[in-house]
Amino acid sequence: MKKVSSLLKRCCIVFLITVLAFSGLAFAAPSAQADTVKTVTIASGTIYATPMYIRDSGKPGPVVMIVGGVHGNEPAGYTAAAQVKNWDIKKGKLIVLPKANKKAVERRTRTYNGDLNRDFPQGKNQSADTALARSIWSAVKKYDVDWLMDMHEGYGYCKRTKSVGQSLIYYPNSTTQTMAKAIVNNLNKGISTSYKKFSLFKYPVKGSLARAAGQYLGVHAFIFETCDDPALSTRVKYQTKAANTLLSRLGMR
Ligand SMILES: [Zn+2]
């Protein structure tokens, strides 16, 4: 009789634990609404066709576009962008075009059939120069992009003489300037050698995606440049840190 009652007790305990475990699962982890990710093709049907990833949180918020691989010999940008496309966001939309100039990235050359970063409109009613630039430009308009970060790399740490290594170059308006300063300050906190710190510049070069988006569409746009001196892993870390600072300050991460 004693044996039977202890067996019964044990059964009850096991049953209770099972019930508690399942109810815990049901109530402790209300399923967070997952982002949806849609892939579209830029320059579809051409030799430049390249995927663009649109991550939608399902909640209202900013539309941020991150671009890498405009220049194919600047690997930190497209390597970082490929990571950013997998990031979860809390609100808004995150659009990532990791290999804007896929042909140049494949060849590891700066350009392919002309410099993509000079092909964007240089006048209010102008169109972009090439099929690839036109497709990227129409995506910026179609998705009503609020913020645009174009990931590049410079050569050396020079301060905009021959190169723009380790810098952020923004199209000036006060909101963009505040963000640009915050990104550069956050990066520089981790860099002790003064000539290696990031500099802040205004006015991305004419014909660049950031310049055209800032000037003609009112997008908060900037080019972010790492220097080719540190290891690729360090440069990728700088690029992702800049993107993360942008998204965090917008409340998206
Ligand atoms: Zn570049």
C-alpha cells in the first residue's frame, strides 16, 4: 500500500512538472512578430542583376537603406552589408543591397563599365546614367527611403587629399549632421591613435548615390569610408558598428 501511494505521488509530481513546463512555454514566450524579408532584383534581366533584401518589421518607422559593393575592390562594405541584411529590426524597414555593382565585385575591381558612383543624377530632373544606376535610383524613390548609408573604402588615412579613408561624408542637413557626428564619435571612442580616427566631411562627390539622394530626394544620406590599412575583419567591424549606431539611434535595434 505504501509502495502504491509513493508511486502515485511520483506520478502526480511528474504530471505537475509537465503541465507547468508547457504552460510556461505558452505564456512566457509570447511569439514576437517576426520580420518578413522579401528579395527583389535590381537591374533585373541585365548582366548587372543583383539581389536587394527588404526586411519589414510590420511596424511603422524609418526606412533605412544600406548599400555595399558600389565599388568592387572595397570588400569591407559588401562584407558588412551581407551581415546587416540578417539583422532583426524592431520597427520600420531595413533595405540592404549588398553588391550594388555585382560585376565589379566579382572582378574585385573598382568599376565595371564606368564608375557607378558617378552615374547618379546631377540635376533635379535628371535621370541616372546607366540601367544599373537607374534601377537603384528608382528603388530609393519607390521605397521612400529616409536614411541611406553607402559603404565604401578609401586608401590610407589621408584627410580628403587623395583619399577619404576613415571618414563619414554626409549631405548636410541638421538631422543628418547630428546622426553623422554620433556615428563618428561612437567609432572614435574605440580608436586611440589620433590619425586613425574617423573624420567628418560634408558633400559626397557629385554623381554619387549619397549626393543625389541627399540633394534631390531629401534623404538623410552619407558615405561611410573605412581605410584599407587595418585587417578586413576590423574594417568590417567598423562598417557594422556604424550601421548599428544608425539603426540603434533610430530605435530600430
Ligand atoms: Zn568607393
